[in-house]
Amino acid sequence: MSRKGNCLDNAPMESFFGHFKDEIDATTCKTVAELRWEIGNYMEYYNSTRYQWGLKKMTPEQYRGDLLAA
């Protein structure tokens, strides 16, 4: 929850949900199980295979491994 007058507290989550809404088509899911599967797949993609400019063009997992190796 953002503190009063500090909109930057929620910026990472707002960014995530913005990407999530753009990349997931929930209207094609017919059951809750299918929706959960889609969300799980997107979370795996978001955390494991999506390259980010702010992380030296690495995935979050690669960046974490790079930091731990140093």
C-alpha cells in the first residue's frame, strides 16, 4: 500500500499488472483451472525468461545469479 503522497511505492506492481493485462487474454479461459494455468505460465515467463533493460538485458534469475557470483 502506498504511503500518502508517495506514488512510487506501487510503481513495480503497477508495471507488472500493466504488462500482465496486455499479455494475458483471460477471455479465452473457460474454467478457473485454465485461468490459474495461464497466470502460472505468465509468472514463470515474467520471472525466468523475460529480458529487462534495467537488469543489463538479463532475466531476473540471470541477474540474481550474476550478483551472487560477484
